[in-house]
Amino acid sequence: MEINLLDKFQGCLLGVAIGDTLGHPFEGKLRSQIHTYFDDFDEFVQKNKSLFRTYTDDTQLTLHTAEALIKGNGFKIEYFLDEYINWLDDPPIGPGYGCISSIRKLKLGVPWKEAASNSGGNGTTMRIAPVGLYYCKDPKALKTTAIKSSIITHSHPAASAGAVVIASAIVFLIDKNPETGFSIDEFFEVITNSIANTQDEIWEEFIKILNKLKSKLNIPIESGLIKFSQAGVKSPYFIEDYLGQAFVHPYTISTVVCAIFIFLKRLTSFKECIFELATAGGDSDTVGAIGGSLAGAYFGIQNISPDLKKLVKNDKKILKISEDLYISFKEKY
């Protein structure tokens, strides 16, 4: 079966928005608490659509990243700076500290190297999907662009590593057919190699955590989330009160590992996968957005049900931006 790349581009960006929208009402709640609200999440969503009125900054910044790539025919920092400053006029919905503080400084004219926050938060990984799509045929440019786009707002190496890993995962998944599946070993080889052979201690730690994740894919989702919810988090950021509970930390490595774990546990359908992602607990909107980019790139738009497409505000705009990104990619490559 021939892969339809437009289908995958649209599935990926809409997947970000769906996961973000579904996870937004549950942000900051324990997974155990979230799952007391429903027996059937699909039914819960249909009966409570008013809860899912909007996506957050995750989707907003993903779309601005796509627009920057389209306008610049690839990565040109001036377009990224302009688009991120434009985000302040959206206005931002539930922004993280790293992004909002850095971009406000950019608007004031502070050079980006000085404006960037030393944050290891997941704010750059949540917006990286368009980079993975645009550079899916150019692995060298993919990695450098993932890093360059990340350090505009987050100078911490964990943020860059997360962006590279998710962009690389999207590249891997975009060529895969959900009817035939893919090799889990090959998937992990691709994402760990994407951040290998560096001298950075945090990147090396990330690889060890990814290898540990691979060895634990047989455990239940609840157990996996308890195990990996604060993976890599150090004092004073580790949250003692949530030790032994499923509450995904906004640290990049924790969020990425949990999103990948849930995605790999729910390869049966986009809907099953996105429901688990959005109800992960903790930073649920970003788990939904990051995992949604993977699920969307894998399943494609054709395998996303109409009810989920319609749930997202501005769904037609998102599909149009996805198409424009695809056209720009096609013209370049």
C-alpha cells in the first residue's frame, strides 16, 4: 500500500489538536481521579462537549511553527521569531513559563539567545510536529532544525533532546502502514540513535530511560505511568506528593517517555490511543498533544473518526495549514 503523505501530514497536526483538546480539562489531575469521571470515555466526550471547547498553547505554537516553515520554505529564524511573537496576540491559552517568558522578551526586542529560558520543560517538544513532517526526507536538517527551533525559547538540553526524539519518531511513523504495523526494536533504534554520540549527560540519561521504557512495554498503562511520570526529574522539581501515582511531570523527558509509552501500548486505533493519552494525568494536554502527533502521523487523517475531527475548533484551518505545509515540503523535496 502506497503511503499518502498529505494524509499523514493532516493526521499528525490534527492529532496534536485532538490530544490537546481532550487533555486540557484534565490538566493537573491525577490519572486515578480522571478515570472516576467516566466508565466510557467516548460517551463522556459526546455528552460533555462543552468541556472540550478549546485546545491550548500546545496547538497554537504547533500551528505557528508550521506557518514559520511555510513562510520561510524551511527553517529561517526570523520567521520563527515573528510567528512566536504573533502567538502573543492569539492570545496564549494556558502557556508554560518557559515559552511565555522567553517570547515576551523577544517582543521587547531582547535577542533570542538572551531571551531563552533555561527550562527543561516540554514547551518545545509539544510544538515540534511540523518540523518532523517538513524534514521527513532530510534527517540531517531534521535534527539541526529541531534543536535550532527549540533553543529559541528553551536553552536546556532536555528540551532539545525531546524535540529531536519526537521529530525523529514522526519521521519513522510517517512511512508506516497501520494495517501492517512496525518493528518496536527499529522504532527505539531510530529514536535513541537520534540523540546518541553526544557528550551531553542529560542526552545520555535520556537514552538510558528510553531503553528502560523499551524493556517495560509489557506492564499495564497505569503501572508504566507511575514508573515514568517523573522520569529524569531531579530535586527540587521532583514532586514527592505524587510518588507512586500517575501524574505526568511537565519535564520534557518525563512527558515524552509517557507519551511514547501510551502510544506504543495502544496501536489498535487512533481513538483508543488518543483517549489513553488525554487521560494520562498531570500534564495531560501536552501528553495528548505529543502522543497525538505520533498517533496522527501513524494512523493518518483517514483513520481519525469524524466526531473527533469536528470536536476540534478551527479544524478546517488546521487541515489547511497542514496542506500548505505539505505543498511547501513537496516543492522543496
